Amino acid sequence: MTEDAILEMRSITKEFPGVKALSDVNLTVRRGEVHAICGENGAGKSTLMNVLSGVFPHGSYTGDIVFEGDVCRFGGIADSERAGIVIIHQELALSPFLSIAENIFIGNERATGGWISWSKTETQAREYLTRVGLHDDPAVKVGELGVGKQQLVEIAKALSKDVTLLILDEPTAALNDDDSERLLDLMLELKAQGVTSILISHKLNEIKKVADTVTIIRDGQTIETLDAASPDVNEGRIIKGMVGRDITHRFPEHTPQIGGELLRIEDWTVHHPSDRSRIVVDKANVIVHSGEIVGIAGLMGAGRTELAMSVFGASWGADISGTVYKDGEPIDVHSVPAAIKAGLAYATEDRKKYGLNLIEDIARNISGAALGKLARAGWVDRNREHVIAEKYRRDMNIKAPSVSALTGKLSGGNQQKVVLSKWMFSDPDVLILDEPTRGIDVGAKFEIYTIINRLADQGKGVIVISSELPELLGLCDRIYTLSEGVITADIPRAEASPERLMQYMTKMREEDHV
């Protein structure tokens, strides 16, 4: 083991039935560094970290893990945590029915004399929440938080353990720019305190900010390890290593063909379902034209997802008021079936929880939003379902052996293509895409952007909600900014910049200035 290394993974090979996920992978992490691991979805990054953390126990793979000079044979995640290795998975491992404080210390309870000390639990929970920049009451149920705040709870939970090596798998995937920045700053603070970190991220700007070393994995193999401080290590070099080719433009070329007004949301107001005195969306007005891609930018808690879900069949919120027009006529969106019938579609930010049935195959997921189109005398025509799903698999380039493959086994990018296929099959006029590239690598992002452009070219209206300002600037024809539930600006693409968007995203309500 090299002198300054805290971790070496030597010749790690991991196979699943019919698939070699990792093939002779080697990884060396120096003590006190932030070590980034890059690769496309399905490259083997998370599998490698699951081997390291004991999710895949010793005996299920070949090769050696050497941590702090000792060969480790972890039988489970509890063994790796006792050794000082803590992993934060991309998919959250929280109980929605427990409080923030209970989630932080679950399995690591703060007890006195064999009894849980709730005062100590709450006090220490507040301390960890402050470190990650989350100021919610520790007594609040996790299920009442958005996915971004839940990720911060996960990080606080990891910090509450005696961690020596912290593994973060796409930790900022659900966070906006400000919260991502705070998290990256926190990683640098932990580094100064002697905590070594492994960061899995598709956001190359984040990697350049915090990483000391970058290891690239492609198709289950180690491609190269780079010194992030080297002048010849840039985004282009990393992307080429990840995808095996140059991507000269991050966004596909697109010339919009914008037509007449397609959708108008007028005076839309939404109250919080648990606290009806709280206005979450306040008299919002949004217009979408045919063939137009419209972005919605806002910080966490601004009301972006709440606006989208309330418009899509009142699937979130209470005391909703306002009117939705399509082609100049009011439409009924009081329920999800009514919204779908009216020509709307909503692809959720949490595709695994709300967008897909992971234990069903691709065909069933694609047909799920429009089974009526496949029904004959009350029965679904499974042969026709298979044929249509197979067409989408080819057209959308979904990487799977057949449409009989389980959706839960697909990479994030391919799962997102299944979500889009499902809503395209319902043949909507307006698609609302909430964080459509969350947790997806740069190669798959390009494919998703191409699909979005294709939908606009078909005359559909597309609304894109994204926490990544470069994504909105590179993809959208116009961008609305949302702050504290209020639409603060409507900016054409030619006039938009990160600074201008942030100016309006942080604009307070007029009464707050009084």
C-alpha cells in the first residue's frame, strides 16, 4: 500500500447473472483528499462503491480492499461503518414517517442509561442540520420535505457517525445551485478537518471545484486516474474519458419553430396542504407556445415542483385557484386523469418513486399512462403493448435487451427515457419535465436534450424545471424565474444569463421590503 493512501481497491471484479459490472478495477485514494469518480450511467461507479461499503459483501466479488493498511472483508454495511466508511447513496434511505432527528440517529441513537435522550437527540440534530445548511425543525417528518432537503438530511446522518472516509454518490443531484455550493464548501471544510471523501458526480464543474484526483471508469473498467490540478485536465478531457469520444457541444443544435399560444396558466394560487394559511404559489401566470421550450428557474422552496404538480391534476396542494387554458379554451385539470385527457403530461423529479414501477418491465411502464389506447373490450392487448414499447425502445435508444427487462435494472438515463416514452405514448400537447436529467451523465443528457428538441419540433409545448442554470440557458427558448411562489421575470433566451436569473430567483416579495 502506498505511503499516503488510506484506501486501495485492487483488481475488483463483480459479476451479476450474464453481466460483468466490474472488471479488474483498481482505485487508490490518498488520505485527506477529495477523490472524484466519473463515468456514464452504468459504467460501474455505484457498484464499485457498493463493494467498498459492504452492500455487496465479501465473497460476492473478487479482489481486495485495503483500508488503513488492513485487508477488509466487510460482510455488510454495518462492518464498513464500524471501520469508518460511510456511504450516502443517490437513492435516499430515509423513513418518511420518522422525524428529521430520528432519521439522523436511526441505528445510532443518542441514549442515556439505556433510554433514548430526546433532548440530546434534538440538540445534536440541530447542530448537524446547521452544518449542512438545513434550518428546518428536527421534529418535522421527513416525508414533508422535498427531495433536495431529504438529501441534506442524509448528509447530516452520515456526519453524525465517526466517519473517516465519506462516500457521496451524486449528492447534489436534487439540489439547486446555492445549496450545491454550500454542500461543496462543506466537503472542503471536512477535508480541512481530515475527512477523506470519494465523490461520484456527473457535474464536472463540481469536480473541478473540490476534487484533488479524478478516476474515470468506463464499461466497468478503470480508464485513467488524473491529477485535477493539472492544467491539461479540463471538462473536455474528462468527458472524452467517460464516453470514449469528444462532445464538442453540450447541447444539440436546435432552431425553434415557435407557433401560437398553446397553454396559459392564469392567476394560479396554491396553498400548502398541511398549513392552508401558507401560500406556496401566488397568482402565477405562465404562457407556453407550440414548439416552445419554456424553463422555470428557482431556488429550493421557490414553488417550482408545487406549481407543476398542482397544474397536473391537483396532485399537490390545497385551495387551488386560477384557470388553465389550452388553445384559448379553459380546461379541466382537477384530477390527474382529467389533466391527461386535456393533453397534459408531467414527468416527476423523482422517477423511481413516482414515475416508474421498478418491479415491472419496460413495456408495462411505457403503456401505464394510456392503457385505454391498448384496451379492447376491457382487456389490454399485450401483443400490441409489446410492439409499441419495442418501437419506443428503438426510437429512444433505451439500452436494454428487450422491453421485457425490469425497469429497476436500467441505468438512470435509460429509466428517464422510459418515463419520457410513457408520456409520449399518451400523446400530450404539453409536457412538464421536472428535473429531466437529474442523476444522468453527460452522454445521456445530450440524448435527453435531443428528445426534448424533437418534441418541440413536433409542435408540442415543453416546460422544463431544472436546478441547473446552464441547462436552462442551453435548452430553453424562454425562462420564467420563481421566488417564494411568485413569478418574478419572464426572460427570453437571448437576454438570459446566470447572473440575471439569480437576480430574479432571489428577488423577495414586495411586502418583504417594507
